[in-house]
Amino acid sequence: MTELLLLAVAGLAGGVSSLLADLAIHRWLPRLGAIPPLGIRFTTAAAALALSALFAWRFGSSPELPAFLFLAVLAAQLSRIDISLHLLPNPLVVLLLGAGLVLLVLSSAPGQDWGALLRAGAGGVTLFAAYLVLGLISPRGIGMGDVKLAAPLGVYLGYLGWKHVLYGGLLGFVVGGLSTVLLLLLRRGNTPKETPHGPPMFAAAIGTMLLLA
């Protein structure tokens, strides 16, 4: 498969999967309310499409690509929910963690890259612990949803390397702080009651995965 065709197929798969995920999430988690308007659904699908194509560019047709395509779709969906509801639903975070681990195990089996899997597990525990400490110190700054999200992001970052965990974790705080400042400026100095930290965490982690060799 040529690179251009791979990008197109991966992007299309991500976009279509996101549209199907809207329906599945609405049925699975009715407490989140009505299904999003068509415009928001297509915007989310476009984000999933772009992320999927970028992951295909980064990983090519390697065995771990499906795991990262799954991350792309869930990142778009969880970001949408966090922005609109200031909520990171536990079932979706657990799904990202569990299914992500399964897909990474399957991708590692042919080459028996068990070192990467052990590092993935340790990365998830490390990033979760770091966010938990900060969440306990500053509960108004970091919610428990953000703490839980750190676990699957740590797994994906750890699978790629310890420097990915370091940079992805640190940049998550930086991007989160910048987004809070931006909200303050947009609201003319009125402190927002809640700031969605999920999207900045995803942006920092995925940016690190894509750009750090």
C-alpha cells in the first residue's frame, strides 16, 4: 500500500469510526444527554480523521497502527465531551486503557517486543501517580477525570519510550495552563469555574507521539 493510500484509508477509517462512536456512546451512556448536533459530530469526525491520518504518517503500516487509530477516535470523542460537559466519563477512559493495552499487546506479539509492553505499563502507572499527587494537592486545578485519563495516555507514551512519558506529561501541564490563560483572556478576567484539561492532555501527548522520534 502506498503511503498516500494508507493515509487516506486510515483517515477515512478514523472519521467513519467517530461517526459510529457518536451513536454507540449515545446508546451506551444516555446520561450524557442527546446525541450531538450534526455540525459537532462532523467536526469531531474531522478531528478523528486528521489524527488518524497523522498516526498513519507517523507509524506507517506497522502492527501498532490500529492501537493508535483507536486512540485517535477516543481522543476526539473524549475531547468533545470534556469541552461540552466538563466530564471525562469513566467507561470511556477505562475503554481507552483496556482496549489500548490489548491492541498494543497484539501488535507486540509478532516481534515479541515485551520490553515496550512493560514500559507501557510502567508509563501508565507513573503518569497516573504524578497526576494523582497533583490532583490531591490542587483539586481545583486537576480533576479526578484528568487523573484517570493520565493512565491510558501514560501507557501509549510509555510504549514509545520514557522520554515520551516525560515530555508528554510535562507538556500536558504547559498546554493546560496556556488554555486556562486563554479562557481568562476570552472571558475578560473572569475565572472560569471549570476548565477542560482533557483536550490539552491529549494535544500534548499526541503531539509528543507524532513529533518525538
